[in-house]
Amino acid sequence: MEERKAFTSCCLVKQELQHANSPQHILTLWPLCHLCFSGMNAAVRATVRVGLYTGAKVYFVHEGYQGLVDGGDNIRPATWESVSMMLQLGGTVIGSARCKDFRAREGRMKAACNLVKLGITNLCVIGGDGSLTGANQFRTEWSGLLVDLVKAGKITEEEAKKSSHLNIVGMVGSIDNDFCGTDMTIGTDSALHRIIEVVDAIATTAQSHQRTFILEVMGRHCGYLALVTALACGADWVFIPEMPPDDGWENHLCRRLADQRARGCRLNVIIVAEGAMSRDGKPITSDQIKKLVTDRLSFDTRTTVLGHVQRGGTPSAFDRILGSRMGVEAVMALLEATPDTPACVVSLSGNHAVRLPLMECVQVTKDVTAAMAEGRFEDAIKLRGKSFENNWNTYTLLAHINPPDVKSNINVAVMNVGAPCAGMNAAVRAAVRMGLIQGHNMLAVHDGFDGLAQGQVEPITWTSVSGWTGKGGSVLGTKRTLPAKILEDISLNIAKFNIHALVIIGGFEAYMGGLELVQAREKYEEMCIPMVVIPATVSNNVPGSDFSIGADTALNTITSTCDRIKQSAAGTKRRVFIVETMGGYCGYLATMAGLAAGADAAYIFEEKIAIKDLEMNVVHLVEKMKTTVKRGLILRNENCNANYTTDFIFNLYSEEGKGIFDCRKNVLGHMQQGGTPTPFDRNFGTKMGAKSVLWITDKLKQCYRHGRIFANTPDSACVLGMRKRALTFQPLADLKGDTDFEHRIPKTQWWLKIRPIMKILAKYDIKLDTSERTDMEHVIKKRSPLGM
């Protein structure tokens, strides 16, 4: 099926949806998971507000299926203000509960009766495969339930006719990420944040005391949390249910831990999924592993079982955006549904929204369980999807394979260029270790192109990069200097250190520097080597990639700061905050933070603003102060407009809001570049670093001629980036046409399609394009190499 642009089906013209006021377009919202998780409230908020935007009447069903069966006050109308100030809250504000009654037909009849009496024929369900399967069964039985209700005199023939069919759309919520058909379920990223926070805290004490730590995470039937945690923290071993260790794993584990200590590592980390088992189906527990390590190696060993701490806490920016986007798409799917439309689930593939048949996804999820039960573990890994499989392959390469004794005599240099950002070090670590695994000699270049010109190049080893995944900034050092004026010195040092390939990790300067090195090939033969640029910048402005390493960490920093600001504004009331974000001329951070934090507006360079726009925003805030939500949040990209500066906007709002609201301003500055990397940036950096060196290894074989390396074709110097649903290598030369060099941004940026969602959720009455829709796909078509 052809690819569709990200979540564009949300873009419906309001006037075309006036039919939403009819009974068949009354919506109800209810989370139906047995346990809660972070990010649900973002989905609730988006579904309610977009439903109201389209003219539909929206209901909450409190306490899940139990509330649906019990009816009464459990089913209540939702208002715009009732979902305010909930983005930052974990769990679900409308409650969730297990329900035995709904498993029986009698209970489902009561639920159907409650819905018919209110004229509700559209259900938006948030939950796992069990909840969604129950919803599909409810839909399948709907006609029969109505017949029985009419016979019993509970509803009239007319009521049954008005509610003749039931539409179901699901949003998958589970911290385990165990539902096949989507790259990420709502709640998974937040759970990873909780886990990594604990891992980082444990690492400091473990290094001090030279301890081995065993960390047990949730995942009874799915090892996603354990696997990504192992990648993100560079764990020595991971146990997951999909791939039990080979027989004799005890010897292998102890040998590996001993080898790591012998290399000078003061810390050993073992990650265990709660559902971990051996090849013969017997559980592998944390206590069992602790006894093994203590008895055989006499290492000081501790275990930590995280438990339900993984389900709680403030949702990450990713989960808020994911929940919001899925909520919007779910409403659109319901409004477009017909009696013949199968129940679907809204899924994420790369940065795309897709609609998949619900029961196809449930069946594949069950196939994974069956494969594990039958000992078909390779099949289980594949059935989890390309994302899970790539995570597993990357982990096994970086953690379980020792560097070969035979060297390739190839020297690969790694460097950071541009401003520092979180996740750079994870990419360097992965590149170095993957290079060593390939038999290459790895060289570290300090301080960017300046360092390369000055000969600041030295070998870097396996143990040199231990513990780098969790470090912020750039350990190698980085500068913004471009190579154009120092090409002579750079070429001399490439020859001096016999560099055969170059990995450049950085932002727009890395991209520009790569282009300048390619252009210099005509004059300097030393530049005729394979090169790869890995985008790493908080600005997310590198052509050739939808995402950059570091942007997620910066986004979470901005979002958490905005949460505190909104809390302050809610306490004082009648206050509007103007917050300036980084990004250069790229409005990615401002836009995404606006969506994650629930901003009233986000001013960016890509979407020109005029005084009438500022006036409209002031009027909007004045009206907002008449409601119970007496606060405002405005984000401004640092270079959105040369004249409408942060001070100008602050003064304008202060003047126009006199007597109605007062204003405060915050310039977040370089705090956005610092901090420890988020799980996403650690994982993304690790996979990008590893993939770049594998590509270089293949390219070196192609470019080996007459006893030397000579690479001068366009495809020998590439940007490695995520494009839609794939990690791809794109020649630097081919990307020039998509680059606005003056403003240092790509000419096309996918996230601009999401901006209307933010405006709708902020209650702006806008018209939107309806030219593209997200169509139903099939589960076998979905699979992204990025995953987390």
C-alpha cells in the first residue's frame, strides 16, 4: 500500500463535518486497560477536543468496562475544560478497572443498553490486546444484543434502528510495547524514562563499589523494555522471553563479566525481563542470576526489582505527542467509518500514522506467544517486527561479540562537529565498538574539524567508550568550525594518520562540513574516502533525516520546564508565559513542545506571523481568561521573526492584556543542550552509530582499487537519516536541492503537518486541508527499522 503523509487525515474542514451532530456520530471515550500508564491522558484530551471540534458530542466512560456496564453517572458528557491540565499527569483521570461482568453476554447487554439510551454508536478504546479484543467482540455481537434488548423490552425498535451499528477504533496502550502492529504503544517511552533514571542512579554507586547490578523490569511476555534498556545503558547481558539464552549460558555470562572486569570495567549491569526463561521453559529469576554470579565469581552483586514504578510518573514528551496524534486520528477514523469498516487500531510506523485491522494485530500478537511456547524463538523475534529485530541484532553485535584477532588494517576516524547535544556519545560508542568488531582500527578526533587540522587524533579502544551511552554533551569535544579554510591541514593529517573513512556526528555544521570535504575531492585526493554524517543536534534541522540525535532530550527538557511554568500560572491565575526555545531557524522544538505541553501558540520561522496573528492570539487568550482555565502559554522559536522578538511579544501581550492577565517571559537557553540523554536518544544514537560503520565497511570493499582506497562517487559520502519509515543513506550532493542554506533548514519538514493539531487542541477555529487521508493498511505492511 502506498505511503501516506503523517497523520494528515486529521486535517478535515470543519464545515464538512456538521453531520457529526447526528446520533451515529456521538463519541464516547473510555480507557480499557487493566492497568494504567503514562500518556493515556494525552490521548483522552485529544480525543475529547477533536471530537468537540468536529461538532460531535463526547462522553467519558469512567472506570472502563465496569463503568460501561454500570452506566448512570459513570457515563458523563465531556467538555473542553474538563480535559485541561491533564497532559502532565500519569495514569488516567477517568479511571480504569477490571470487569468480570463484561466477559459475560449479560454484562455486554447492559453495556449496549446504556449506549443505545444515550445514542452512542462510536467507541474509542484505549488499552491492550485483551481490552481491544473485548471491544471487537462487543462490536461483532452488537446486532444480536440489540435484538435481545428489544425482545426484553429494554429498548424500542426505533432506538435499535438509530443505533443499528457500532464503530470501534482502538489506541494501543501498554508499557510493555507488546502489541504487534505499532512501533510504539502509549506508555512505553515513559516507562523507559523511569527505568533509565534508576539505571543511571545505580550506575554511580555500582562504579564506586565495583558492583554487579541485576535489574528486573516488567515484560511478562515481551522483552521490549529489557532489550531497549540494555541498548540504552550498554548492559553486559539481557534476558528476554523472545530469545532465551543458549544452553550453558551460565558459563558464557560469567566469562563475559570476568572479561569486562579484566578490561578495567568497574560496573556490570544485567537486565532481566520478568518473563525471562530458559530454552526448556523454566523461569530465569533475578535471585537465580545473583546466586550464580556471587557463587562463581565472588562479585559483590545486588538486585533491584522496579515493579510498578515503571507505570507511574510524568509522561514523556514522546508519549504526550503520540497520545495526542493517535487521539486525533482515532476520531477521524470513527467519523469516516461505515457499517462495513472493520474495527481498526491506530498505529505508529516510523513517524507515520497507519490504521490497521484490529484483529489482524491481535492475531499476530498471539502468534508471537505461540512461537515462544513452541520454541520457535527466531520466529518470535521476527514476528515482533523489524524494529524489535533490529534492536536485538544491534544489541547482540555490540555486547556479545568480541573484537576479532585478525585486523583489517583499516583506520576509521570518528568526530563530533557543531554544538554539543545529548546522545552524541552513544553514537560514538556504537561506532567505535562496531568498528572494532569489524576488525578496524578506530581513531578519535577531538574538537571537530579544528582538531583534525591540528592533528588531535588518537586511537580509541573498546573500554575507552564504556559508560558513554548515559553521558550528555560530547566527550570528544566539538566545535562549529567548518573545514573550508583549513582543508590543506586536514588533508595532511588524513594522510599522516592514514585515515580510510570518516564518521562525522553533528548538526548542520557536520552536514556543511561533509559537503565541503566532498567538494574538495577535486583538489585533495586524501578526501576521496567514504564519509557518513550522522545528524546530532537539538535543532533537528539536518537535511536527509526526520529526526536528529539530541532533539528528544531537548524536547523533554522544554516540556518539563513548561509543566512547571503552567503549574505556576495555574496557581496565580490570569497569567500568560512567553517561553523562548532554541532551534535556530527550525521550529521543530517549539512546535513539538507546544503540542506536548499544551501551548496556546508556537511562533516559528517556517510559518510566517503578522501583527494580525498576534492580535488573534491575544483575543484568544482574553476569551480563555473568561473560562475556568485562567492561564496561557506561548512558545517562540528564537529566530522566528527578526522584529517580533521575545521582548516585543512580551511587551505586546502585557499591554493588550492589562486588567485581564499579566505576562512573564522565560528564555530557556543552553539548558536545552545539556542533561543526560533520554532513552530514545541513547537508542537512536546507538543504532545510527552501529549502522554507519557497517555501511562504511561495505563501502570500503567497493572502493578498494589497486591496493588503496579511492572513493569519489556521490554515494560514497552520505547522510544517514530516518526518512518516513526507514533508516537510509542519502548522498550529501543529492540533498543540496532540499536545503535552505541561508536559514540552515531543510526545505521540506514533515512535522509541519502536525501543527494544525496543536491549534485545534488549543481551541482555534481553523480550516484545514482534506486532500489526503490515512487509509487502512495491513499489519504485514507496517514495520519500521527505528522502533524506539
